[in-house]
Amino acid sequence: MKIFVTGATGFVGNHVARALAAEGAQLRMLVRKTSNLSLLEGIDGETEVGDLGEPASYASALEGCDAVMHVAADYRLWIPKPEAMYKANVEGTRELLRVAREAKVPRVVYTSSVATMHFRTDGIVTNEDVPVTLDDMVGHYKRSKFMAEREAMAAAEDGQQVMILNPTTPIGACDVKPTPTGRIFVDFLNGRFPAYVDTGLNLVDVSEVARAHVLALTKGTAGRRYILGGENLTLKQILDKMSAITGLPSPTTKIPFAVAATYAFFEELITGKIRGKEPRATLEEVRMGRKKMYASSARAEQELGFRILPVYPAMRSSIEWFQANGYAPKAGA
């Protein structure tokens, strides 16, 4: 099977590409001129230089492919020019779907996000069937992914074989950027997590997310969304687990959201707007944190063969990778 993959130089996309290659797939991986290709070492496949924003740059690479695995996305919770995120996530997805149709690629797996689901402040677990609208989306990342997901669903309604996967918050090795979730780990490991807020996340092993992408090629239903999650945990529980793994102290001070919002406001103003650097905390993160992002993966379990794995090994893998690659002091240092 010949598969066109976007996002292979990113965290989730790299794990997906490796999972596909391990199954014997022939890969054509879209990379930009500026992409760091170090994560692609050891993956048997071709690289195609192009840009999602320029369909002509990659259209020929889709010829003869059996599937498209669209994992690439602009995943940031702070961005000085939001229009770039909408261009990458929404327009990029729309154009890739169009080019795939024109190339007569039989199947497309689109990696969306659990961020497009509807969450509540009381921690009630959500699933794919809970009604949700664009107005429920907090911040540019969520809004852009919601809009991109609607492009995928519209294509499926028109007859294109598009499956939609919604990972929760993947963790594991090779989180190079790192992602916003990875930054929680990095900050904790560097002693920059003095307090916490009352929020919750669903953590999932990135290797199982990658395996689900392979499964979706043959088991997924067009137009259907599949949450790929693991354990629902409060932020405090996550920090305590990291403490148990590393021996580092877990913060004991819980701060109100109003205090967190004030800190984020000045971080965006001083670090973001004045210094031109990415702030450590953003108002978008605080607003998102008011809702516990707890989710059920029952549909993916039943229809794809997805497995909910204990999150502890993935947390350890993530921590060890960050320590080994200079993001934080090594254990015992």
C-alpha cells in the first residue's frame, strides 16, 4: 500500500509514519524546505518537498497512492498572526482533500483533535455524539481544527472516503517542539511548575494513537469521528505521577483561575507582544483549563480495535526522552 503522509516530521505524525512503515507501507512524506528531517531517520520512505498551502507543490506525489494520512497541523496556543493557523489547518486541509479527490486516492485519514468536542466544567465525560458548535471553541487552535474537521465531514458527505480521528493529548518520546502538553512535562522537570489549577486532561500513549491510524485505513467508516484517548486525569494527578517517576516534588499550591488569567495576561503582554517570544502561559490556555477535557474512546475501541493503555509507561517514556535530549536535567544530575 502506497500512502501519502503529511506531518511526518512532527510528534504524532512521526509515530504514525513509523507505524505505517512497520506494516510494510510505501511512504511518500510531505516535508517543507525548512523542515528538520532528523526524526525521519530510520523510516523507509520517500520525501516530497512541498507545502500544504501550495497544492501544486505536492499534487503529483498523490498520483498512484492508495491513501492519504493527513496528520500535519499548526498546533500552538499562542500565535501572533492567527491567519497563518487558519491557512494551514483549514485551507490546507480543504485543498489536500480536493487534490486527493482529483488524484482518485481511495481513502483519506484525517487527524483532527479532541479539542473539537464539547466539554464541560463539571468533568462529565464527552463522546463523539455530544452536540457541539463553533461557538463552543475556545481560541484559534480549537476554532481552526473545528473548521478543518467540518471540511473533512463535508467531503465525506459528498462521497469521499474520509475517516476522522480525534486524539486527546498524546504523550511519549520524540515530542521535539514540544507540544503544549509536552511543555507541561518540560516545565515540571525544570522546576518551573510551582502551582496548579483545577483542570483535567485525557492523556494517551502516542504509540497507540499511531496504531489506530493504521487500523483506520481498513476499519474506519467515512464521515465518522473516533476519539483516541487513554486516562482521564486531573492536572494534579498528572503532576503527582510525574513526581513518582522522577522523585521531583509535585506542587501543592492550587491557584484560582482569576490568578492564572492575570499571570497569563502579563505573560502575553510582556513576553509575547513586547519581547516577541512565546509566553509560558496564555489566556487561551487558562480559558481552556476551565473545562475538564475528559473523553470516552468507546467507539474507537468497538469499531477500530483501539486499546486504552495505562498512561504511566508513556509518561516515563516522555520524561526519559526529554531528559536524554537536553530539554531537562538528566535523572540524578
